[in-house]
Amino acid sequence: MSPQTARSVRSQLRVRLRRRSALLALLGSALLAPPIAARVPIEPIGRVAVLDKPFDPHWLWAADALNARLSLVDLDDSAFLGQLNTGWGVPAALFPRSGKEIYVPETYFSRGTRGERTDVATIYDAISLAPVDEVILPAKRGINPLATGNAALSDDDRFLAVFNMTPATSLSIVDLETRSLADEVSTPGCSLAYAVGARRFATLCADGGLLIVELDDAGRVSRRIRSEPFFDPEADPVTEKAVRWGDRWVFVSFEGYAYIVDFSGDEPRFEPRWSLLSDEDREQSWRIGGAQHLALHEASGRLFSLVHVGEVNTHKDAGTEVWVYDLASHERVQRIELHNPGFTFMGYPIKFGADWFYEFVLDHVVPRNGIDLIAVTQDDDPLLVTGAKFTGAVAVYDARSGELIRRIFTPNMSMLGLFTQPRRSAAH
């Protein structure tokens, strides 16, 4: 290296050292300097956001089984609107047609998962989602993954029936007008609760029949009706996940036969059973299945059934398609192929790449573990919503065309129940 080149190199090194020293000095002064107040307005405390309305036909309540909470999401805007923390077990919400309140049976333990047990029927304000009252229940309510059959609201919004099992079965009757426990009705051999009139509840019995309980104005039993069996519980039992169609309830058996019970008269009337599956469908091993495998759009009389290809006794397995039936004609009118709803981890969405790439990965790369839950909104532009256990996400379809519209990530870690609210103008 020539002397001239050596001097040039030393000069460049000195310049770099001076620049580095100056930078370090600047950083040091910044760290030691007093903090500069951020020009962000201080958020006032004590303010709580509320909903701008008590009801929207495209709102969905998703039950989080792990955290015992109900999350409210807007299916049109993909927005998380709020949540109810509901104690212990899989929660279920009941919605009066007035739209002013929400009723949720809940269980609490004094030591979290142990200790003294307290069961309550909590009454929430539908605008603020704040608890406004509660009724203490006998500490025996049934807690199981079937959230939809654990409680029922009478058609006049006056009485709430909560299913109990110890394993003896009964119904706790809550008077929602007086905010008190009106009675406990023994239902030996019969379980769950289905609303079948202004002051009537039906329970499903182990022999294949029904027990109907009628109440007086005080919530006491005025009449009991025990029906003959309408299905064979040994050969082909119905699932308890029935859906309501006006004055009728639709039950579906493990083998895919529909049983419709009409409660419009003094006594229940059983319509002839019919099959959701053709002979060809059965040869291809198509079966009903899922944790919440039925949904119904009352105004159009369309029944939505979750189906899959499987062996005998796979009625709890997740589905890959939804088949749609016209209840008046008993004809299948549509088949909807289902997409993965998406995934979350610890309640946070897992999403990667551009939308088209994410859609491709979900539909063609990620193994399909099937859909466990379906629900349908009850408006004139109905949406079909699907969910899968432990995904924390739902997929939204146009219920008439079957087209996938969007995926929505809820804050839930596990999902075992989808609830849409009834039409405000509905009357039975």
C-alpha cells in the first residue's frame, strides 16, 4: 500500500468514527432527555360502549365452550360487537321477542372449578349487555354440549324452563315477570326442554314419546300430557337437536329420517316420517351428523341439514355439505359444498398472504376436519353460518345461492353453539 493510499484509508476511518460517535451521543441524549408528552387525547375512564340497537337479523351469538362466554358478531361487517361471560359450561342464550333482554342459565363455583355451586338465570340488558338481574335456581341444571336443548322460553316470553339432571330429571320454571323461581317440575324419564306454546313445554322421553307440561298463570303445572312413542329409541333414535317450524318441531334420526311433531292442538300430532336420504344416497354412505346439524328458515320452510360420508353411528361426525329441503314437499332442493371456516390460535386469527392465496390454502392444502355447527338467520335475506369446533372462526354463505360470502374470526377459543335471534314479528 502506498503512503498516499494509507493516508486516505486512515482519513476515511476517522470520518466514520466521528460519525458513529456523534450518532451514539445523539441516541444517549435522547434516552436521557425527559419524555415528550404524546399529543394524543387522554381517554376518559368510566365510559362503557353500548350497542346502538338491541337486535339485528344478521347478528350471531357464538358460544365459547372453553371460556364459557357468548360472543356477538356482525355477519355483514365482520365486526366483534361484545360478549357475555356466562360462568361454567357451554352457554346458551334465549331471546324474547320484545328484544329488550337476553336470558342465560349459568353455573358458578366458589373456587372456580370447585367449591359451593350456584346456578342462576341471568337477565342481561340487550343494549348494554350488562347483567340487570338474576334468579337463583336449584343447583342441578343440566350441563352438556347440547346447549340448545338445556333451556326454553315460552312463546309469551313469560316463563323460562331450565333442564335439570342429577341424574333425576326436572324443569326449573322461572317467572320472568316477577323475577322469581315459580316451580320445579319433575319429568321422570324425560329430558331437555322445547317451547310448544304460550305456557307449554315439551320434553323428549326415553321410550320415544313426549311429556308436555302446561303451566298456569303462576307458573305451576296445570296439566301433563304423555304421548305415545313416535320413534323407536332402540332401532333408530332421533337426535335431540331439533329445530322449530312455527307450531311444529322437526326431529331427525341417526339414520336420516325426519319426524315432524305438530303442537298446534291440545294433543301433539305426529306426521308420517320421511327420509332426508334417497336410496342412492344411502348406498354412497351419506349420513347426517354434527354437534348442531340442523337449521331452519321459518319463513321459507327450508330445512338445512349437515351431512357427511361415514359408517353407522357417525351421527356426531362433522359434515362436508349442507343439504337443503323444502319441508312442504319433503324434496331436497339444494346441495351446498362447505369450505373451511378458517383458524384461530388462542382466540387470535391465523391469516397469511394475499386473500386469494389464503382461500386456496384453506380449500386445497389444509386438511378438512369438517363442519360441526350450522345456523341460519331469520330475515328475508337469510345467511347460512357454519363453524367447526376449536377453530374460533365462522364461514358466512348466502343461504339461497349457497355462495361463500366471507369468513369471520370470533374471539372464541372453542366453539360449541351458534345462535341467531328470532324475527321480531314472529308469533306462534
